[in-house]
Amino acid sequence: MTDIILKTEGLTKHYGGIHALENASFELRTGEHVAIMGDNGAGKSTFVRQITAVEQPTSGKIIFNGVEVSFKSPIEAREAGIETVFQNLALADDLDVPSNLFLGREKFLLKLGPFSILDFRSMRDATRKALEKTAVKIPNLSNTIRHMSGGQRQCVAIARTATFASKLIIMDEPTAALGVQETKMVAELIQQLKREGLGIFLISHDLHDVFDLSDRVSVMKNGKLVGTCNTSDVTKDEVLGMIILGKLPGEQSRQELESMH
């Protein structure tokens, strides 16, 4: 039995003559956190869209939980155990926390088409347990998302993802546009998910986040994978060199690294 929860082999996506993703091969082990870095247009979001079936790859294989898969829709990917926190969070501003947590997965007391009755008490109890499990502190669950801070909103989105993910979570820039304290709140939540054994692909531009929260870092440039390193084996400058120069640490010269500053 392998501990590799997700593996891609030669994953490629072309939009006409544009090669957005070329021969990308990744591995993620159970409970491992891998950061994916690169400049805008490097191919990070394209990679996520293929894994989550927002788009279909031009070629290549996706092996999930030991089986080659070809999800036809994001719902299929979600049902298989893959959850995603996108940058826009996909939260409903005018709904409260339980309604957002169960958005698209509502619990019903009675389900008769337009005459259905939602089970608000069950969803509220489940939300409270989910927030306790992920150590997310939301004082008033009745507050609408609109009246929450950026950090609280992000934590609700991640808690929703963690509640339903059984295998893998993909996070797209989870701390972008957050202040220091809010970033710390989200980072603590991500570390809690690691303790629970959930694998995470972390898409990020923040080197501090990457080194604090991930076991390995993969760098992409121009739709191709430059390489993957253990975060404990590289420096921030070497990762920056991979992003800017498109070279692995052993291929980078002192002069090239100095020229980046």
C-alpha cells in the first residue's frame, strides 16, 4: 500500500498554441504539505484546475489514492475527497456561518422540492463541532460573513473544506491580503490540519508561509516544473532563485543569487 495520495504524470494543458502546463509531475504523500510557488502565469492555477476537474487536461495522468482518475466535474473530485479553498473563498456574504459551511450540502428535516425544510439545529451543531475540531474561534455563528474580518472569513472557508475533505485540500493563496494577526490565525489552522493527517497543496507567493507550513516546495516557471525540494534542505534565496532563474539550487551561482537583491 503506497502512502502517495496524489500523483500526476506528465500533466499538460494547452489552450490553442499556449502551453499553460507542460509535463508536470507531482507527488503528495498522506499528511504531507507541499507548497507550489512561481510568478503569475507560471502554471500554478492551471495545475489546480486540472486536479479539481474545473478543466480537463490535454494529456497526462492523475493518480489519486492509488487509482488513475479522470474526474468529469469539480463535484466528482469533491466526492472523492478533494476539497479546494480558492482565492475568492466562494462564501455567501449574506448567510451565517452554518449556512456557509453547508452551502450545497444542506441538511433537511423534510425534502419535498420547494416545500423542503432545512435542519438548522443539526447544521449549527455540526458547525460548532467542526470549528472546535479545527480550533477556529468564531464568537457568534449567527453573524453573516459580510460582517467578519478577512481572517475570520478565510478560516470559515478552510474549516468548511476541512470538514468535508477526507484525503486532500488545495489552498490557493490562503493568507493573501491578510494582516499579521489574521495570517497567524490561518497558519495555526493549517498546522492543525497537518496534525490531523490531511494532505495539502499550498499555492503561495509568501516565502515565510511556505517555510513555516510546508514539508516540500515545488517551483513552476512558464508552465513547467523547475523542481521540488525539502524546505529543510534549501534557503529562501535558493527558492527565490528557482522562481526567478528557473534553476535548481545546485545550478545557481553566487553572482546570480546576489543579482536578485
